Amino acid sequence: MQNVDANLRSVNHPFFWLQTAFQASLILVVAIWGPSATFLTVFAVLALVLIGVPHGGNDFYYRPNKSLWGSVKFLFFYLGCMALYALVWQWLPIVALLAFLVISMHHFGQSNFLSDSWRAPESLLWGLWLLLFPMLKHAREAVGIFAEMMGGHQNLPMDWGTMSNASWMVLVLVFGLFYALILWRRKVEHKGQFILQWALVTIWYWLTPLVLGFVVVFCLWHSAQSMRYQVLYIRHQRPKSILGILKDFLPLGILAMLAWVVSAQFDVMHHLGLGFVLLSLVTLPHVVVMDGIYRADSHR
């Protein structure tokens, strides 16, 4: 494991315990009132608009050259990546889908462990579980979304949803033990907290439908975590108040939220495939930018 400033880590700080308490509370709400409780839907939408979407809008802040020409070059890079990826979706949708899953898996794992290498096994396992478990647990719904993303409709080739609870329990137990073993073998600090994080996310996925489950995990365990990292990273670069940094983030965050509102006018919530394609277009340049940050010496 690379040496990362303790304050930047995703566990062992008050914010982590706040996330833990919030996730446990949401699990309790589902256990008592069920996943259709109005509170859960309102929370998921607000979290997506206020945290999930804006967290990627901060990338412009990381442009290496803050001059006008440097800013223009950064925007050309960002928009160019999105345009090229859109062409891939148009002509090679299966390749675009696989690329989206792979880069998302890498990004989720890297941001959770602040890894400077894509080969870090604990990072890969975390990213894999965040995507794979809900996709398998709700395979018919997931394949329907994937089919829409690729511009067609396909039948589910294997109905994983008919697996017995005992089979699911075995899958969860085997993966959990393997994940814990990797954390131990890799000498990951605060491994117990990473296991607690995994257990809470797994229980949440088990109890909730695909979209609600993923949106909450995305916002609570990735976007909020990433925004905290971004604030602390910038403060390490130059002294500035947290309020000042959030103020700098505000214009880009508002633009990101406006883009989401505009997309909602096209009834994206009833066309989830389109929504995820739009998300993928922003994800590609965002992952490239953040990967450079996580690999930089200044972040360790």
C-alpha cells in the first residue's frame, strides 16, 4: 500500500462514521417501511442532484494551467473525450458499454482506496462488488437497462434472479472472506472499517431495488467521499477555507445540476438507458482527471 496522508483516506475519520450512521439508518428505514418509502426516493433524488452530479463538475478546478489558453485546452480535452465516446456509443455500443463498466469499476475502487495503480487488488475488488452484486441480484432489470443503452431490446440470457437466498448468501460469504483476506495480506490500514463499509453496502443492495440501491451507494460512498477528498486535496495544495473552496465549486456544480435538470426534461427517469449513457460521457474525462490526481506525488 502506498503512503497516503491519513486525513485524505476514506475511513477512520468522523466523516466516515457519519456515512456509516447514515447508511445504517437508511437500512433501518427499508427494514421497517420497505424500499418504496417516500423518504428514500426524496433522499436519493436530492443526493443525486446536490452531491452525485456536482461532484464531477469540479474537474475544471484541477486544470494544470489556469491561464485562459490552459482553460480552453482543458475544455477541449473534456468535450473532445465526451464527443469521441458518444461516437463509440453510436457505432460500437457493446464496446462502449464494456468500457463504461470497466472504467467505473476502476474509478470506484481507486477513489475508495486512493490507489496509485489500477492493479491494486483491494481497489479492484471494491469496484467490482459495487457494480457486480446489484447487477447480478437484479439481473433482469440490469439487462433491460443495458439493452436500452445499446439502442435495442434483448431478453435476459440467464435468470440469476431465481437463485435461492442460500445461494446468494454463499456468494456474499465467499466474496466477503476473500475481500477480507486481500485486505489482511495487503496490510491495509483500518481493514475492519473497510469490511464494515462492505457489509453495510451489501445489506443495502440486498434490501433495495437496483436503481435506488445504486444511486444511494454512488452518492453516499463515492460522490460525497470524493468531494471531501477534493476539498482536502486543494487545502493541501494551498491554504484556503473549506467555505472558500466550496464557493469556488459552486458555479461548476450549478452548471452540472442544470445539465441534469435539462436531461430530466427528456424524461430520463423513464429512459434509464439514456440517462446512463449521458452519465458515461461525463464519466470518461472525469476518471482521467481524477486518476491523474490519485497518481500524483502531491496526493500522498
